[in-house]
Amino acid sequence: MSAPEQRLQGCSRRAFLGSVGAMGVAGAAGCVGSGRESGGGTSASIAILSAGSLQNALTNGLEPAVDVPVTIEAHGSATVARMIAEGKRDPDIVSVADVALFEQPLSPAWHSVFTSNAVVLAYNPDTEGGQRLADAGKKRWYEPLANGAVDIGRTDPKQDPLGYRALFMLELASRYYDDASNLEERVLENDQIYPETALISQFETGSIDAAIAYRSMAVERGYEYIDLPDEIDLSNPQYDEEWYATVSYSLPNGREIQGGPISYGSTIRRMSDAALEVFDVHTTGSYLDEHGFVQREQFPTFEGAVPERVMEAVGRASGANTSAKQPDSRSNAARSANQSRQRTAPIEQSSAVSDITVLL
């Protein structure tokens, strides 16, 4: 546990949270970008603009663990990237569910890779469709989906990585199983799409029986889920280049996103002591494990010209590899090769399950 976590253990400090709308916004939009450093001090609040799948973990895990007020706004990561690129938001810290979005359109000078996830099938066992999925299990889950016996929910691939990762999973599954051809065509319909921050809550309304979701989303809500094989759940770096990378999706701006292991990234856009304190706990805190994210021994790793202040702040708390202190002047090809080597490290998945139940 880091120093900020220890200092505030047992405290009930909460940043202001507005009502969650259709886009799943937590906190007042006008607060985003409000964190400032003045005269060597820190502002009253640090603003985080984040992937929707991080919302519950940040609200219930990060906020109580830092000695700084935090405001959080959450959307699909592609939407987060567009909002910043178009000047609609100016947060202190931005965190996305796919580091590819840091290459374009955000293009920060540096970022950390701090956690991962897995695509699963979350389901409501109290519905007929959910029970059909449970009966099919890990080996035959695709059959009730392809037969239309389960009302499935997913997110919009134009808005967030989970949406296009659902497409990746179904395409890979069509290749992986001998009798599961054309799953995208057989399973997907336009009325299945919901905002990422409201996807799992559709179980309560009875709108869906199951959802193509992240493992963390199912764990946070305490719902049953089917673990998919590593070959299709996008969690295992060993299947990166020769398998995951064979699928892709084109965003509305024409950017092609290639399949790969799920990687969450974060960067500080407005440097201050307060932002460093929040970033430290955000990228190294045990709350990520407790909320069902996939942790690996080498997290966090860094890419780009990482400021010395960042490495000092994170290194003190996490023992991070300080080799990333110096700006990375290698070619794109060399960086890509290094990233591939990092991604092939063994995975250590946690089975910890949070007892926190919140509404997305």
C-alpha cells in the first residue's frame, strides 16, 4: 500500500459525483481540467477523464485512497480521446482502455501501461436466457447466442474499445471453434448496443440476459460470468502477434485498430504534486486487483519521454523499473519490438473478487 493509501485508510473523503446520465458521466463536466498548481501548492481537485470500465474502480477504490479530492468523468475510451482532441475537455489525468488511442488522436509525450482485463460473457442466472448460457458453459457458449436464445448486450465499437473487442472476440471464436463459423453475422444486431457505463445495469431492467463485457465489470457487480479461452479473451500476451493481431477494426476517423492484449494506459496532462500523488495510487494501487482487473508483475510499464518527477513518484511506491527515466529516442520499429517483448511476459491473474456492488 502506498503512502497516500496509508494516510487516508479509514477516511470517508468523497469527491462530488453528479448523477449518471445516459453517457455515464460521473462528476460535473465543468470540473474536468480544474486541477491546477499555484505558488508551489496544489489545487483543490484533480480531474480524471477515464474509460467507462474504470469508473467504479476509480470512484470506490481510488478516491478513498488518496489525500486529494478527485473528480471523475467516464465515457467510452474512443469518446474520451475525441473529447480531448477536439478541445472539449482538459483533464489533469486521462486514462483509456486501449493504449492505441495514445498513438492517435491523443499522442501524449509519454504514458504508463498499468493494468489489463479479459473479455468475458457476464450473465444473469435468474433469466431463461442467462440459464441457457450457463448450461452451455465455457465449451458451448456460442450455441445459444447463435440460435438467438439469449438477449445479449454489448457496447458501441465506434465509442469504446470494449465494443470493438467484442467484435474481435467473436471473429477469433469463429476461427477457434470448428462449428462456430460467422458468429458476428449470426449473433450481432443493432439493438444490442448500450453505453459502456450502463451495460451491466441492463440486467436489473431485464433488457438483456447477458453481456459481452470485461471481467472487471462482472466482478464489480457480483454477476456470474463465463471465462473464455485465452485464445479469444484478449488477455494473454502470448497470443498477441500471431493470433490477436490478425483481427482489426476501423474507427469512424479512418484509424485502424489492430487486435492485441487488453492494455489500459494513463498519462498526466497537467503536472502538479497533487496529480502525481493521484497518478501514483491510480497506476499502482491494489484496488485494481480487488475490482477484477488483470494484473501482471511488470505493471506499470512506461512508454515515451517519462518525466523524472513521474518516475520518482511511482518508483518510491511501486519499485517501478527506472530504466524508463530517460526519453525513448528509438525508432518506432524498435519501440514496437520492445513492446512485444514486454507483452510476452507471463501473466499473473488474480481471482480476488470485490464485494462492492454499485450501479454503473
